[in-house]
Amino acid sequence: MTSNGAVDVGQPTRRAESRCSPTAQRVGSTPAGTAGSFQGLFVIERPLPWPGDATEIDELRNLRPALKLAAAERRPHRVQLVLAPPSARTEVRVTYHRRTTDLFGGYVRAGFDVRPDEVGDLCLDLLHGRVADVTGPDRIEVLLCTHGRRDVCCGASGTALHTELTRSGLPPGVSLRRTSHTGGHRFAPTALILPTGTAWAWLDRRVFTGIVTQTLAPEEAAAHYRGCMGLDGPVVQVVDAALFRERGWAWLSTPREGEVLSRDDDHAVVRLHHRSLDDGVLRSVRAVVRVARRTPVPRCGVPLDGSEAEQDDWELVEMAEA
């Protein structure tokens, strides 16, 4: 079934013990530093089924080369498909989330309703700044991965969590959407939260509610924090996660930006600038991180010893105000 609300697993069900998400938890994979980094996100409503790669939809044929070029120019953008609600509308809703240009303080967004054949041209214009994107986020938007054609863990556990959250009711001011692959399916159920641009791993109803209401203890929430998409690179995100654990929920609203001062295969030195929410003063933190270990990246249906990829699990060595 691929109607609205259906589970689109795409592939035959495999034994739970061969699924990537529980395997990643069992081997102790670290979510921090796995969020990806993007200057902008295109969120496009589209009914199921979705292709394995969101950029492969027909509407985006003319956008794909521009996305590759933007990534090469260090202006990466991400495409997220979201399930279109039941409607007689013929237009497609496209929401563009753009990174703030100074210190990262969240993503600003603008929404557009266009014909299906106009989606690619609109995204291309937004990518090149040819369309004014009116700002003003007015709610917390959660994109929960349920993309079974990409990975069975996302299709099964992500869809089950979406159903549970929808039935139980959402906190006020929170919008929940089923979305295509968010990266890191070994962390399923996984979600992106906007406008903070944060990515989260291994969610359940209690953890999800504690994150969107910011009532979960930061120490516990940090174990589910993959990082902020508005910050450049894994090692900067690892330092950001350490500061979130130390300083609490207010940290995720703090304007901030990081730079890598030096890096080799096993160590990195990072400087992270942040503007205080209390007095507006710009401060910096200098941190040293190192690779604590390398863990295999599991894939659904593939034995762990058959994994061809490894993940660097970074840990904080030292951190101090600079």
C-alpha cells in the first residue's frame, strides 16, 4: 500500500536482528557529528511512493546539476519530500528553509504554492537567490523519516512512531510531517527539527516529547543529538553537542559558528564562536577532539562483519573559553 498513511517499506521484511538501527545501538555507535551540513533545505510535498533518492523525482530534473555544483562550491542544499495531506489541490507546496548568514541562529523559511511543472524552476531560483524568501518561522516543524524504500528501519520504526505520536496528540505549536531519508538510517527513528536545524537519533514517544518541549534532561537528550545542520562538519558538530550537554537547551538557540583550526586522521582542534543570549557579547570556545574508536556502519539485511564502511566516533579531550 502506498496511500496516505500507508507503510511504504519498499523491500521485503527482514529479520529484526539484521536491521541496522538496533545493531548500531548494540555496537555503541555515536550519533554526534552525523547531521550533515546544509545552507538550505527544500521541503516539497509529494504523495507516496517516493524514490530512493528524493532528488530523483521528475519535478527536479533541472535542479540536480545545480545541487551538485552548489555542493562543490560549499553551498550544499538538501531536498526533503514530505507526505502531501489529502486534498483536492493541484498545486504543490514548497517550503524553503535558509540558513541565517551571520552566526547560525536557525533557519528562516518561506512557503510557495506552484504547479508541479514549476517546482524545479522555483527551487533553482531560490538556490541562486533570485526569489525573495519572506521569513518568519511560526512553529516547530518536525520532519520524521518514514522512507522505507531507502531503509527498512526508517519505514518500519519511523512510520510506527509517526502513528503513535499522531494518535497521542502533539504538543502545542508542533507540526509533524512524514519525510524522506534524513541521512543516518542506522539511527532510526530519526528526525530533523526546524527552525533550529537539529537532527535527532533513536527516538521514541517519550524522548520525542521531551526534545520538542525541551523538558528532557540535556544529558539524556545529548545521547540522541546527531548535530546541527547549520554548522559545518562533524568535528564542529561534536563540540556543539558537548556544549549542549554542558549548557542545556538554551544552547541550541544561541547564535554560533565553528571553524576547524587543524585536523589529522585522529585529532582536530576546533574554535566555536557564540553570541551570548544574555548580553550579546561574542565569545569563543577552543576544543580538542579525537577519534575514540571506529565502528562499522551497519546496513539492514547485511551481517555486521560484511560492512564496507566505518564511522569515526569522536570524543572531547579538552575545552575552554578562548
